Amino acid sequence: MMKHFRRTAVALAVTGAAAGAALFGAGAAFANPSDKPCSSEDVRVQVTKDPSHAAGHEAFLITYTATSPTTNCSLQGAPTGVSFTSADAPVDGVVVAPDSSQALPVNLTASHRAESRIIQRTAAEPNPSVPTSVTFDLPTAAAGQPTRATAAWPAAEMLKGSSLSATPVSPAQLPTQVPVGSPGDANNNGQLDSSETPDNPDQLAA
């Protein structure tokens, strides 16, 4: 009986050690790549007018997409150091404050986009200079890596007020798929992005 007990104990110990080694190996092989902060080389940014926001405010949607099929990195917090240009001249008199509320990391891959918003008060005094582009630091802790990003500003959209805010990044909602060039597909990319709405619900892809 004692021999049988010892053999069982040894077998269980060997099995446990093997399982632990397997789990350790799997952890090393599948370490979460999103622990890597995104740099500007990983991210493409686009700014569009957001048609829906809280009453008394309007928003511009910043969409973050991966630059390659293998991109897997993280963004966290709100964009900082936001500045605007009109043609080649800086737009003065505007400060964009990052929202400092607690934000979780957002994983950015080819199939998972991220988004944040620049928000202004609708009734605020318009800035006389209409921006053509916006530049900011990505919400990332990529030490020693480039983090500055630039995007075209939506055409003819004015800045209002001297104090705007930027929200933390969050996972982006996937755009609605439609036939390329169908009504409402203003970007002609087969997707109804957040700034687009279908002219006819029947145009929505199944």
C-alpha cells in the first residue's frame, strides 16, 4: 500500500511540474503585445465631425487605426499638446485640456481601432482662423519613440471658444458595412463611419 502511495505521489508531482512548465512556456509565447505602448509609427489618425454629442456641445472624433497588419500596441489617456494650424500659420487663442479622468489601456490592432474626441461649446465665440490640420501627442508612454501625430481638420469646421477638452481613448465602434459608393458612403470606402449616416436603411449590408 505504501509503495502504491509513493508511486502515485511521484506521478502527481511529475504531472504538476510538466503542467507548470507548459503554462510557463505558453505565457512566454503569448505575452500580451499590447503591453507595448504605441508610437506614432504604429498609429494613423483621422479627425471627423461627430454628429452626435451632448446638448450645448459639439465634438470632433479622432480615430486611431493601426498602420500595419502586425501592429499590436496600447494607448491610454487623452491626447496632449494639441495645436492647430490654418494653412501654414498656427491658430492662436485655443487651449485643449486633456480629460484627466481614470482611463484603461486600449489595445490597438489591425482589427481593433480606438477613438477619442475634442469637445467644444456650441455657443462659444468662433475663432477667426479656421484650422486645416491638428497636431498632438498620442496618449502613450512610448519612451524614446516618436509620439507626435498630425491629421487634416474637417473642412470649414471652426473652433469655438478658447478652452476645449480632449477625452481619453476608448475602443472604437466598428463602422457599418455598406456597398462601396452607396448613398451615405461619403468616404467611398464601403463603410459608414461615425460621421456618416445612411440615406436609406435598405442600403445597409446584411
